[in-house]
Amino acid sequence: MKVEIWSDVMCPFCYIGKRKFESALSQFPHKDEVQVIWKSFQLAPEIKTRIDKNIHQFLSEHKVEIPTPLTTLFQEGVTS
């Protein structure tokens, strides 16, 4: 089986998805028969590549709110 995954390396949600996919794949009985192809995709090309502020300042200035349930997902993604 071939699995093609398009992901933005700067996106925290993509990172969480990557970790969850890797965890699921490791439990799949036929994991040795799976070919994973990673593709790069920039979700927000208009965002500067260098941010001179910490992530919390940047997100608040761009009106990005992270709901509490997502905070749990972020923590899972980092520790899983």
C-alpha cells in the first residue's frame, strides 16, 4: 500500500497528525507493506519565514486563538 501525505513542516496540526499517523502505523500488522511518501506543502505562503517574536506573541497578534481541546492535542503531539 502506498500512502502519500502532504504536510506543512511549520504547521503544529500537521505535526500532531504526523505523530498520530506514525503511532497508528506502528500498530498496523502489515506496516512493512506500507510505503509512506512525504510531500511538502506550504499552508500559508504569505507568512514571513522568520518571526522575531515568540510564538505566543505572534499568534495573538494574528488573532489566532487555540481552543482548550487543541491544547491537549498539542501536548499529545509533543509527548507521543
